[in-house]
Amino acid sequence: MVEEHSINSTKVFLIIVVCILLTFGLCMLYSTSGIDWRPEGPEIDNKALIRQLTFIAIGGFTAVFLHYFDYRTLCRMSRIFMGIIAVLLLYLAIANALKKNLPMVRSIKGAYRWIRFGSLSIQPSEFAKIAIILFMADYYHRFNRHSGTFLRGFLVPCIPVGIIGFLIIAGGSLSVTMITACMVMGLLFICGVRMRWLALVAAGGIGIFYSMINIFPERMRRVTSFMDPEAVAQGEGYQLWNSLLALGSGGPYGRGFTESRMKLEYLPEAHNDFILSIVGEELGFVGLCVVILLYLAFLYGSFKIAAEATDYRGMIVATGLGLGICLHGMVNIGVISGALPTTGVTAPFLSYGGSSMLSALISVGIIMSVARESERAKLEGAEEFEDTRYE
């Protein structure tokens, strides 16, 4: 009865954290994009807010459905998901290599990362992380006893994951690739892969990162500009410099809700990748600390559900999804504060965008499914933990 109460309280805690983040994000989106400031006076423009509410509604219904769907079935279907994602990413990689618009693919600010289905644009790399986590959970559930070996414990699962990562890079999304790599490294460590092979992956990742920024000069300029954004404030450092000005003018407690000045056409993508810059300007350092605490609370809730999972699949799924969302949030905070190079990484649950919102809420639904199955197992008097190491 105590364990059942613990699972229920963790689910409620996680749902409350997500609802707070979503509500906070909608308020900041209204402040950032809902008021269109013009010389003749402000006008209300709620198009972005309405679209974001639509994304939340679709993602919310999907999360509820997934809550009642067995996550173990999703894990068994992970190879299908990986195949679909690989095909979509390959199509985007071809468009990026040709630098040419293809059917359902259009360049957005020089990037070919979205596939259009009518009026809806989907960024496959956002969903690739979920597919990878489900695949790794299913694989290590079945072959956990081999996790310490090189061939079946390391090389075999890393080949399909590496292919997906390569396709994400080929599509021009280096930042998402690095976040995905960090997430995969964390899961490999949890699954018991030896440290020397993890070090090999880390060395390879650093080498690929260095090669990619050297091959493409614009990436090198973007990476180096964060070290002295003021020197290139009218070029590659424009976004970061204005973000730092926004954070600096906010001070400890901010200028006040809707009182941002930098959103008045000074800070591009203020409602998207740099929405937390506006949070820092309007709500100050305290507001940003609240956001960081909420992300850490989400991570804690996910890990708590992972610890109470009834099998290895559930443990890996909840851990990976929670880690992936928290990594995205922390990288976004690092970008807007100048601690990391400027890159297109959204703040989960807060930034405007359909793919980001849908993938985050899908992750929540799957984590809730893990918690529901654990709760059901406890009610049915199942074993404390299904040890699959010797299957």
C-alpha cells in the first residue's frame, strides 16, 4: 500500500510540474508574441498563442492515450519507429545535400529540418530521441546479460543508433545530435556498458563535432562567436548579444511581465529558442531559477518512476525520456546565457513549436504508462522487480 501510494504521488507530482511549465510557457508566449508593438500603438496578435494551444491539445490527448497504452508494446515496435524516422531523416539529408526544396520539404532560414504534411510541419529529429530510447529499452531488456560484452552489449545496439545520429547530422542539426549522443551515453552507462567503450564513443563524438564545425565555416563562426559576442554583435553574435542584454536588464527580479524591451524586434526568435531570455528580462534571475527548478523536478519525478518500474524496459524508458527533456532545457539555458554556442535548441514545454511540444508531451505520456504499469503490478501482487538478466 505504501509503494502504491508512492507511485500515485509521483505521477501527480510529475503532472503538476508539467502543467506549471505549460501554463508558464503560455503566459510567456503571450507576452513575447501575443502583443504586436507598432508605432501607432500595440495590437493583440494571438495567432502563435492559438497554434500553441492547438499543439498542447493534440499532445495532451496523445499523452492521455499513451498513458493507457502499454509502453512494452511501444518498445517492441521500436524497430518500426526507427525505420520510419530513418527514412524521413534520409529524405531531409538528401534535401540538405542538394540545397534544394523537395516535395514536402522547404528550406526555413537555410535549414532543411522539417517535413510538411499540409499546414503541419514535423521535425523528425525531435521524435528520433523517443524512438532511440524505446529501441534501447527493448534491446537491453532482452540482452541485459550481455551488456558487459563488446559485440552484443555495445556494438550491435550502437550501430542503428549511430545511423540515426549520422542522418540527423546530415540533415544539418548538429545540436540535436549532440544532445541525443549525451542522452545515449547516459543510457549506456545505466545499462552497464563498460566505461572504456563509453570513452570511445565520447572521443568519436568529439572528433565528429570538431570535423563538422571545421567543414562548415558558418558553424565555426557560430561556435566561436559565443566566446566574445560583443565583438561580433552585428554579425554571428547578434542573437546572443541581445539575449545577454535582455538578461542583464532584467536583474534579480525583472522589469515586470510584458515589459520586455528586447522583444521589440531586437531579439530574433524571442518566442522560440530565446523565450527564456525574455523570462530573464521580465521576471529576472528569480524567474530563470524557477524554470531550472521545474526542469530538475521533472527529472526527479522521471527518475523516481524509473526506480519504481517493474522491468528494465520501464526503467530505461523513464530514465531516458526524463533525461532527454532535462538536457534540452539545460542546453537552452546554456545557450541564452552564453555558456554554450548559439544553436537552435528549444526549451521543452515553453518554446513555441509543434514538434517540440508534441515530442515532450508524448514523452510524458510514455513515462505515465511506465508508472501505470508499475501501479497495476503492485495491485496484482507482482514481483518486486522483474530481473531479466538471466533470460
